Amino acid sequence: MRIRLVLVLVAVSCLAVVAQAGVQITVYNDNLALVKDTRTLEFKKGNFELSFADVAAAIDPTSVAFSVVGQPKAVTLLEQNYRYDLVSADKILQKYLDRPIRIVTRQDKVHDGTLLAADKAALTLQTPDSGIKIVSRKQVADLSLARLPEGLITRPTLVWMLNSSVAGPTPAEVRYLTHRIDWHAEYVATVSADEGNLELAGWVSIDNQTGATYNDATIKLIAGDVHLVPERPSPLKRLYVSGVSITEPLGGFQQKEFFEYHMYTLQRSSTLRDNEIKQIALFDPAKVATRKVFTYDGAAYDKKVRVTMEFVNSETSGLGIPLPKGKIRVMKADTDGSLEFIGEDAIEHTAKDEKVRVFVGNAFDVVGERTQKDHRQIATNTSEDNWEIVIRNHKSIPVSIVIVEHFWGDWAITKTTAEFVKKDARTAEWKIDVPKDGETKVLYTVRQTS
């Protein structure tokens, strides 16, 4: 079915956009962005209505701020309306009830009359000659309407009632918050052959689902946990991603501290299209010193030995920049030179000089076993237990293992076959070496009082 408007009358008091001077968008980790849109608008002296189109469909209308550039008191905002009832065939028909329309069927039959009802199955007309006519929607080839019904618009629009002391083309800045836009970091870490270094590359992905495109925008990103007041669920539905664009590292981000967060500003303008994910290099690849750590926590993971790549985010290690939270994918080159995926993990916002731990998976050839050998109740609220931890290494090289044990109440290890470190009030750790194709046992006795 095709709807043809013979005459379209759109009533607005003046055109909103004469020229777009610039857009700045600051994107947060919390599905939120602050948009600053500077345009040259046509003002009239006194009270008048102004339409400002091409705003985000996911805008928070309560956050809108309006000011004339260089003349903050020249214009007063008296009233604001956010119109988002966008044109569609069904909406036009619903607003055309009790109005005359013309229907042309696939059999080239013409029906003129007043539209009484419109649903997905049929259109019902009151015709001057043949009374009530019900036409199946499947048979409709063409609809002719006299004009676009009032209240429908083609783009989300802010409509203001203003009082102005200036007239003519004048630059003004509109600021608002919008939802349905987010950014996150992704990292690719390529481990060296000796596993003593990794090359770390960082990318930023900006997912714009706001319903608006921001052309040649200044882009800023805020990394940090910004507090937001919970809102009621929005009726707006998420749009589907239509494409991904990847931007090369040229003119990347400049990082600086901002309040209690970190701000990353792209050193060139870029366009954020609606329904698109844009990827931009966060920093140049860096070579970072790292180490592989085997950890056995039998109480939490049974026989599995976890493998973690660890590095310090410091200048001496080769990095030393604030890392936004995101996913790290770890790769390693095979003997034929091809890169293979070996695991991934997520990191939180990490300040410089802090340690980064990336859990990549569980060891195949290193296995742990934890056995309680004895239990004694030596007082009403005091018990003593003997434990045996066995680590078996089936690799062709020796490995070092960190054994982690957890306790409750007041505890003390009274006997042990290997040295341990009390990490905190609930945890002890042993670091042991396990020979190739061999095993190492740790026996200890712990006394606990509740």
C-alpha cells in the first residue's frame, strides 16, 4: 500500500535551522551523553515560536538548556514541547478518521469517501453512493489524502515559545542529555613467544542508538562511575545496529583528569551516525612486561588451576596510562606465525601504577587436588583440621603455583610443610614449585575458633 499526499501543509512559525555551527558530544559509560549543539537560528523580537529539529529521539526533555552565544539574557525560554509523534502510514490513517480519502485497489477500482475506521485488516469508508464500504488492506494499492494531519512530524523536534530582544540570524547553543548511546573499551593483548611481554592495543567503541546523527562532532569520552538517579523504564525501544565503522589511529584521544574521572578527547572531529558502532584507536600499541601466574583455589574451583596474565600499569612496565574498563582479548602467535585466541577477560577502570590481572582460562596439564585428612573438635567452638593439597604437573617444564586457602573465625596454621603468607583475615597463600611430569604436596594443620 502506498500513501500519496496531494498537498502537504506543515505549519511552523519559522524555520529552526539556518546553519549548523558545531556539535560537541560527551559520552559516558552509563548509556548517556551530553550533546552541545550550536546552530544559527532565525529569531524574532517579542514572543514567538521556534522549532528545533534533528534532536535525539532518546533525548531527556527535562535536561534541555538554551542560550544565545555571547548574549545569555537576550532570549527567555517561556515554554518547551518535545514532539516525537513521527509520521507513519498507520498514524496518518488514525489521524484521518472522519476525513475524506480516496482508495485505489489493485483491480484499479476507485473508492471515495469518509474514513470511519482503519486497522491492520481493512479500511472502512462512508461513501456518498454505496453506503458503507469495507476494503481489505491487502487489496489497497494507493491512498490519496488531502494533507498531512496536524501533530505529526518527520523528525523529533523541540518546539519553544521564546521571548527575544534580538532579531535575525543569531548563533545559539542547545544542551541536552540523551540516552541510548554508550561507549566501552576493547583491548587486544598479544603475548610474546617467551610469555614475558605482551603488546597491548586499545580501541574505543561508541554505540549510537539515539535516533540522531552528529556530523563532524567534537567527541569526548568520560571514564568513571558517574552517579545517576534511577528512572522509570522508558517506552522507547532500542534500535538495531545497522553497521560498524572503524577509524584508524590517526589523531587519537588525548587523556586528562577531569573532576574524579578521566576524560578522553578525540583530537579531530568525527561523525557519529545513528544506528552505527564507531571504533577509534584509544592509544598506540604498547609493549608491556607481564608474567603468567598459575593459581589453585580448590575450595572455589575444585581441581582446576586458573591461568592469569598479570602486568603493572606503569611507565616502567611500558604503559602507565589510565585504562577505561572493557574487555581484553589475549592472543599468541603459533610457530607458523599465525595469531591464535587464548582467552579474554574484563577489567574495571584501572589507574596508572595499578596491577591488571587477566584470567585467560584453566590449565590443561596442571591439576590440583584438595583432601581433608582429619578433623578434631577440641573444644565447643574450636576445631582442628588437617589438609593435603596436591599439585600434579604434566607439562614438560616446571611450573610455579600459588595455592589459595580460605578460613573463618579466629584461625591459626599450627603446622605446614611449606611456607605461607597470610594475605588477609580470611586467606592464606603458598607459593610452590612443581617439577615437570611430577607433583608437589602441601600438608598443613589449621585451628579455627568461631
